[in-house]
Amino acid sequence: MIKRKIEFYRHNLTQKDKDECLDVLSSIFLTTGEVVKKFESNFAKYVRARYAVGVSSCTDALFLALKYIGIKKGDEVITTALSFVATSNAVEYCNAKPVFIDVEEDTGNINADLIEKAITSKTKAILVVHLYGLMCDMVKIRKIADKHDLKVIEDCAQCIEGERDGVRVGELADFACFSFYATKTITCGEGGAITCNSKEAYEWLLKARLHGMSKNAAERYTSRYQHYDMEFLGYKCNMTNIQASLLLSQLNRIDKLLTRREEIAKIYDKGFANNHYLSMPDTLPNSVHARYIYTFWVNRKKRDEYLDKIQDKGIGVAVHLRPIHLMSFYKNKYGYKRGDFPISERIGDCTISIPFYPKLTKKEIDYIINSVNSIVVE
């Protein structure tokens, strides 16, 4: 019988966050308005972007970025085989083809050395994912993109706080897309943002997230009424004031939360250092790791057995991530098979993610370490 329960994730919302939300709920305006605008401004400053646009999810952010750069039927977008399905799904939504390449053996990030081999006359963009919170080699990827006149989009769903080689997330991309899903380092349950440095793109995104309309509801109703026009066929994926209110004060302490996750990561690293039956993805000395999750790799033949046994100890677990090309949709549509991207497959087969959030207590952390070490023994 399970004697304790350590959830895989607990959010970090404080009473201040909740009070901010209550203020919005007590106000007149619940949808996109001044609170969203304030969050967008603060978020753009944090990631060193000129502009940020709040949307309903990172998936929508990816889709809007792809639509803006003109991705359409017949186009190809190079991306990683190891990510959450939302990354490649956004390409599919544009009726284009995601072209998968394999990942680095030690990090799980897209292998930049394989990108040029995948470029064809149909390639229009490179869509990278910063896995686990460690940034890809954006300096190298940007050089490849410039050489072949390609756009670059960063999926930063796991890497808001990341930095590498002195470069922040989104700094070398045309667009960067972020997630505020329930398990992210700052969260509003569901939500996302897209950043860019182009004023033209920014103004298009503001309209595209709201049907292609020239004025949003706040602009129409908070002062003397103004008529609106629908300038192009847009979408419905705007962030609300309710969501933004939950994010604002979390953003103020995002680096403090990262510091705590870094402390926990070091405790885990030390606790697992003598267990030769598990290994961790690399971190890099010239980077700021966003520490989104704590994942380790085990014997792929024993992984599922270990998952069950860790859960039997009352510890929540997850798998980050299963290779996209082995999902039924992609296998059936493109004929992918096991063996096409062996490193992505190996990581997908052997990974286990354990609880990793600031509210973990020392007692819980010690229990997790001792439990994992007693289970992963071959």
C-alpha cells in the first residue's frame, strides 16, 4: 500500500498571484486588456525582446509564427524528432511537412550538424526546441539559416529562462514561442506568448490572434465606442486578463524560482552520482539551464518496469519525451518506422522524469532519491 504521495508537479502560485487574479475577476474587463498588455511588456523585457504577444497556448504561438512567415502546402520545416507533438503539429496545421532530424546524444537537443543535409528546395524554416531547459546551439543554427535564407522559430516551451553563449532565448530567431501550461515554470493553467523584434510582425500578431480585426474589445469599449474592421482572416487565440494576472507576479520571482530548482537539481545530482545504472542529460558550462524538468536515462529494457515501481512508492513520474515520428499519425502519414532516428528513439525509450518543483521538501527529495536508487539497480 502506498504510504505517501508526492505529486509529479505542484504549481507555485502564491496568495499574491491569486489576489491579482481576484482583482481582475472583480473588475469589468476579463478578456484581453490592460493586464495582458502589462504582462506582455514585462515579459518582453525579461527575454530581451522588443515585442511580446500573449496567446492561448504555445501551440498557437508556433502556428501564428509559421503563418506569418508564409508556411503553406508544399513547404517543409526542419524540426526535431524528439519533442512534444505540438511542435510538429503546428507545421501540419499549415498543411506543410515537418522534416525530422535526430538529436544530440548527450543533450537530446536537435543536432545542428544534421540540419544542412535535410535542406531541400522546399525548406522554408528551421523550428528548434530547447529540450528540458537547455538551449540549442543557436549561434550555429542561425548561421545555417542565414546561409540558406531560412527563417528560424524557437519552441521555448521548456526554456523561458535559458541562455547560451551569451544569447537569450529568441534573441537569434525570427520568433520565439513560450508556454504557460499547468506544469511550466510560470503558469496560468493554459496560455502562451510569442516574441519578435519586428514591428510589422508584432502588429500582425496582435490582429491575427483576434480574427484579423483592427481593434480588440478593450480598444472598442473602454472609451468612446470605435468601429472595427476585419482586415484579414485571423484566428481566435488571445490571452485573457485573467491569465495575465496570474503570470505577472510569478514573472517577478521567476529567477528566484529557478534558483530553487537549481538547488534541487544539485541535490539530485549528488544523490544519484554513485548509481551507475542511470545517467543525466548534459548541462553546459556556458549556459543558463532553465531547469524545466529533472530527467534521467536508464536501461531501455527496464524503463517501464522502473516507472511502475517508482509509482508504487507513491512518487509521480512522467516521460519526456516519446519520439514524434513513432506516433501513429506520423507513422501512418509519412511511413516512419523504428530505426529512422535512433538517438531520439533511445532517449524516448529510456527516459524517466521525477518530481521537480520549488515546493518539494528536503524529506520528499531524500525519499525520492532513496526510492529511485533502490529501484534502478541494473
